[in-house]
Amino acid sequence: MAMITTVQQHILQQQQETLKSTGREATGTFSWLLSGITLATKMVEAKIRSAGLDDVLGAAGAENVQGEQQQKLDVYANQALLHCLGLRDSVAALVSEEDEKPVTFNRDPEAGKYIIVFDPLDGSSNIDVNVNVGTIFSILRRLPPEHGTLEESILQQGFRQVAAGYVVYGPSTVLVYTTGNGVFAFTLDPKIGAFVLSSERMRMPEQGSYYSVNEANAAGWPEEFRTYITKLREGELGKEYSSRYIGSLVADFHRTLLKGGVFLYPPTTKQPKGKLRLLYEANPLAFIAEQAGGVATNGVSRVLDIKPEGIHQRTPFCVGSPREMELLAATVGGR
Ligand code: AHG
Ligand code: MN
Ligand code: MN
């Protein structure tokens, strides 16, 4: 029988390695947390597979804090994550795109050590047309009370993340995550209902052949972004590019991680600060990109260094291979 490694086994192996290399007793808390996330994503995946039958398509008839029409699946995914994670006593707070304020549990700081930030359902506009959607999560450690409040713990810079990951619900359902020791991918095996290790220590190619941006906004971008796309089109990097834009960040990111190239959501006239959210879209994907040898900026500076001011703060988001991101820095970063 072929040996399989599930995500739970992998986390425990990682913790053994941490113990060996740092002597730091990595408690089982983290794997218990992750099992809460994977359980919730399996619930979402099951709902998506039968979406047309279970009346989970379409709008929920309410707006979320972003003023966006909530889809039924947004609400379902949010409830699944809040339910599966709220029961874990190591959780101090849950921050969701779909909730205006963090959900906090007044647990003793010694017990409630982690904060989980998530976009429960990314790519909502694609749900009803059967196109890939995703779930994105980021895990922060609560600061010791003498170093900061729970609120300050939530607003830590992205380089303080202890883990980040996403699940992309597509032809297959793939979980990709990092705890700072490389990027690993697990494919959900429907026959056994477990995420099984499928890629280890993933590396983003040095250069790709796709650029990914919503060109409908081009007139509203800062001029340097139009110049950048023209440079790619005109072969400045010595190769032809093709355009791919799915409209689900997780799917556009996953392709960029595997094939290289660049994804951009620049500032636009409508969204001068960018559309994507720092805490639960840009930060987790930036952590994964860097762990795979990629680069993630807001066009000018490193995403993971941005100091968050609010939990729903937006940022321009540019992520991709070193070659394309070098050209972006030279063109947009004003170097
Ligand atoms: P969400 O469904 O969580 O609100 O995220 C949607 C985001 C992201 O998934 C995608 O990259 C972007 O919206 C697409 O925006 P445009 O339709 O403006 O291109
Ligand atoms: Mn999203
Ligand atoms: Mn969402």
C-alpha cells in the first residue's frame, strides 16, 4: 500500500523537526488548530460540490462589512470556520472578512495563544458560474499581555505570522500552507476524506510566462503600472507573455506559485488603496510566496512589512517571480 502523509501527520513531523532543531517543545496545539481549519474546509468543499442542489448558490440577501453582497456560500463558509475553530481552546480571537469585529474568547492568555484571520470564501463572484474559489487563512501568536493587547496582537505585521495557507476548490481541492519552513501542498483524497501530501518545499519559477491583472481597470491605474504591462507585452524580459485572470485571488495565486509570472491588483480610481485586504488576502499569500522564493509588494514596499492599522485594511497587491517583480520595482518603485 502506498504510504500517504496526511496534513495532521505532516504537522506533527514538522513539530518533531522544530523540537530537534530548536529544542523548543512545539506543543500539539498547532496541529489541533490546523485540524479545525481542515475540517471547516472539508465542510465547505462538500457544500461546493453539491452547490447547485443544496440551494447554496446566489446571494444571501445581506451585505457584509465591506458593503459587498454576501453570497450564501460566504455565510456558510464563515459559519463553518467560526464553529470549527471557536471550539479550540487555544484560540484567542477569530478575524473574518465577513465579520465587522473580531470574535474574541475571553480565555486566559496562557491558553488562548493563537489568532486566526481568514477569508472564508475567496472569489465569491465565481461561485455561481462553477469557477474555482478558495479559503485563505493566517495564524498569528497572541502577544504576551505585557507586550500588547489582543487588538495589537491582531494588527501585527505580516512577517510575524506563524503560519499561512489557502485551500483552492477546483477540479481537485488543494491545501497549500507554510509554517516558515517551506511550502507544502496536500490534495484532498475524496475516497478517504483526508488531505494527502502532494508537493514538498514548493519553489516558484524564477520567471514565468503569464501576467494576471484585471485590465478593465487599466485607465484608472497609476501610469507606471500601464508602463509595466506594456514592457511585459513588448518583450522587455526576453519572452512572450500570455494573460490569465480568473477573478479568484486564490486561483490566480496558485497558478502563479506553480508556473511563475506575476499577479497584480494595482490601485484604481475606484479603489485608490487597492481592493485586496491586507490581513486575510495579501499577508498570508505574501508569506507563502516568499517561502517559495517569490516576491510580494504593494508596488513599492514589501507586503509583510506593512503595519496594519485596521483589520479590513486594503492594499495594492503584486506578487510573483523574482524576474517580473524586479522589473515591477524598477518601473513602479521608482528605482
Ligand atoms: P472575495 O470574494 O473574498 O471578496 O475576493 C474577491 C477578490 C479576489 O478573489 C479577486 O482577486 C478580486 O476580488 C477580483 O476583483 P475584480 O473583480 O475587481 O477584478
Ligand atoms: Mn477574497
Ligand atoms: Mn471572501
